[in-house]
Amino acid sequence: MRIGIVCYPTFGGSGVLATELGKALAQKGHQVHFITYQQPVRLSAFNPNIYYHEVQVPTYPLFDFPYETALASTMVNVIKNYNLDLLHVHYAIPHASAAYMAKKILQEDGYEIPVITTLHGTDITLVGKDKMYSPVVAFSINKSDVITAVSQNLREETYSTFDIKKEIEVVYNFIDVKRFNRKPFDAFKKCWRPTGKKYCCMPPISDR
């Protein structure tokens, strides 16, 4: 599949999860297109199945923050030029609302693309509760084709905060067990302080 992933490129949890998900999909042979305002921090190694599309925000004195409009336009261009099959947006604001705008623009040209929105936490529990943003958050979530949340608690919080009419599926955060795995207990060295109290010494990083 040709998959577009929209996320924040920073060290925040949503950006990290989205980037690692895209890398894993690329390793499985899918073509993954990251759409964001700068290269994600976790996107460093080369993979021929991974593409990065920078959202370039023009400087215009009338608009202080035109990112959502620029993002929607970039989505439209990438979806058309690379014939994407799916758009997966992480974090409700502004990615889900921009995705809805892009989807409506594409429908005018006969394009149909499903949108998955993944809710990560503060987009619901903090930013989403702001009265200035809550109508847009609720609308964009309801207009998504598939909605996922990273925890059961976040799913319940979303239903209690907004009038969500669609099913929210819980897909928990994951870990790459090839990179992070348990070591046998003997990998740790038993040490004693001069006082006689025991404590554990972690092995050198090269041994972990």
C-alpha cells in the first residue's frame, strides 16, 4: 500500500509513535509518505520505501499561523502525485481537520481516500477541551473513517468530553522487541557498598 502519515516531527509521544509505525510499515514493503513541517527526529536511516514531504508555510502578513491550510494543500498534492491509498493522521489538531479539508478537495476531482485518526492524549484531555477548539476537534473526529486511541482511558475520556458518534478502537502503543528486550539476570553485576548494603550495577551500554 501507499500510505501517508501526518504527525508532529518532534520528540513527543505522538510523533515518535507515528514515525516508528511508518518505519515498520516500510520494512514490510509498504510505501510510506511522511507529511509534516520538518523531518521527524526518529527518521534518520535511509529506507527506499520512505518519503518525506515538507509542509512549507509561506510568509504572508495577513496570516500569523497558516499551517493548517498549507498542510491540507500539501496532503492534496502528495495524495494526487503519489496516488496514496490511505491517510493516517496522528493527533487531532490540526491534522484531522486538515485531513478533512484535503479529503473534500480531492472529492471534487474524483479522488476518494480513507482517513484514520489516532488520538494520543493531550489533543483530547488538554487542547481538545479548550472551548475555542472543541467544536473542530469533535467534528474532525466524527468525519474520520476510522478512529483509534492509544488507551482505554483515552477512549472513554473522548466519549465523555465530545459527542462522538463513531466507534473508537483502542490500539495500544507498541515497542520494538528486537531493539528493546529483557536481558537475563546474570547480565547485571551484583555489587556491595562498603557499608554492606547490596545494589545493582548496570552493565556497560555496549553489553546491553
